[in-house]
Amino acid sequence: MITGSCILITGGTGSFGNTFVPLTLAKFSPKKLIIFSRDEMKQWEMAKKYQGDPRVRFFIGDVRDKDRLHRALDDVDYVVHAAATKIVPTAEYNPFECIKTNINGAMNLIDACIDQGVKRVVALSTDKASSPANLYGATKLASDKLFVASNAYSGAHGTRFAVVRYGNVMGSRGSVIPFFMSIKHKGVLPITDARMTRFMISLEQGVELVWHAFDDMVGGEIYVKKIPSIKMTDLATVVAPDARQEVVGIRPGEKLHEQMIGEEDAFYTYEYAEHFKILPAIHDWDKDASRIKDGQHVPEGFRYTSDNNTEWMSRETLAAWIEANRHKIGSI
């Protein structure tokens, strides 16, 4: 579908963009792939990798600036929305700034995409948007709702919007694996709670989910990848088997277990071989056969959380992944 098209990714110099861009160039050979972000240094560093490739373009801009988005989206067919204020403590201490980017930025992008006739938009979400316990999660829930509802808002323009939701991205900047690796020489690793669990997904899996959403979406779907869970104590043991694990307590806004799908969403959720799909509760879209396709409705009371998961990542599997990806952990 996206072969030979023009694609723009907001926040494209982040961890997701650094994986999405080379994989998409190789698999689909788009006519043009635009990286839209506000950090000129990250763009300068990323541009070195694609010198001589006329398909890759860079556009300095901020999703807070609707006029700049409008200009950047000229002749764009598909958009991946990855720009966000993501760090939980940063959002808690800078709430106005988080809202400006995650909510106002989503509204600006939606309007600009509709006005410019973009065909399809996939927005990246997070487990923290399901029953949010912090401001970051609350803003992403609001953003998800905006993208879902905008399928009716777009009217005759025909722009379609969907969302993909996943948990902890393995090895990405600021995530737990590179953090533990950076301090393991101290001989002590801080553990929030010995019971804590997290979902684990690779960036490559996240990219594949976005590709699937572009191909499958009718509009308003939230795609949730089936991925394994791991106990934080097991993760710490793999990273630093000789280090002492010190329980430090849950931080403000932090959950003991991650949740991707809550009981309140079970009424609108369908299961597929490799993912779940939450359909919109509005306009009876959850009963639309073109959106459901071959999905099976999940039972009432269903929850998809990192502690009740049926798939668990072993220490051996995590250790093998770390060894294979050591060269890039924490660098993208």
C-alpha cells in the first residue's frame, strides 16, 4: 500500500523513527520519506546515514505549530505520529508543556492532515493510556480519543486515522535495559517493587504493527500487539547477575503492572492471531464487519495486562536479545 508513496513521520528522530525509516525504505521504497522534528542536532546526525538518498527529507518543525505542519504535509499520503512528551516525571513537573505537545499537537496534526488530504494516519500510543495513572498517560488517552473520533470529523476529505498501542520498547533511549546497563558497575540495581512486571516489545515489532495498521485500517481502530511479559527482577538478573537488587518503591504515577486493554474496553475488543483490536464505541463502529473482519470478540471482563499475560519472556531469551542488539541499546 505505501510502496511509492510519500510518508511523513513526526518525531522522526526518536527511537521509533530511527528504526521505522531504514526498514520502510528497504521494504516499500517510498517516493519520499519526511522526518519532521524539532531537534536540529538529531536531524543533522540522522541525515548523515542517508546522504545521497533522495527519498529521505528532513523538516524542522513542531507539532505545536499548525502552520508548519500544514506546509510539511503538502503532497503527503501517509503519516506516522510519533512525536510526544513521553518521560513520566518530565510530564508531571511540566504539565502545561506535556498537554501542548500531546493533546494540542494531536489536534493540530489532525486538522492539517484533513486539510492537506492525507490518506491515512497512524498515531503511536502507550500502555499508559489504558486506565492512566499519570499525566502522560492521560494526555495519550485524550490523544487516542481525538484520533479515533476524527474519522467522523474528516468528512468528505476521506482522511482515515488509527492508533497502535504497545508497552516498554526494548533497548530504546531512556528505557530500563540501557539504564540498568549504565549503572550495573555500581553493584546495585534499584527495583521499584519485586512484584513489578512489564510488557516487552522490540522496535522492529512496533514498526511491523504500524505497517499492518496502514494496510488493515478502516478508521478508528486501536491495534494492540501480543507481546511477552517479564518480571523486573528477572530483567535485572539478566543485565547484572552479580548486582544486589534494592527495592526503592513506586515512583509518582508509576504502575505495578502495565495494562494495554482494560475491562471497560472488552466490550469493543476483538482478538486476532498476533494482535488485538479495540474498535470505536461511537457510531456503532464496533459492530462494523469491515472493521471486525475475522476477529473474535474477547469475553466480558477481559483484561490484557503484563501480570495476567499468557506469554512470558525467559531470562535466556532476553539475554540472547541483549547480546544480539548490544551495539544499539540506548543509542536510538
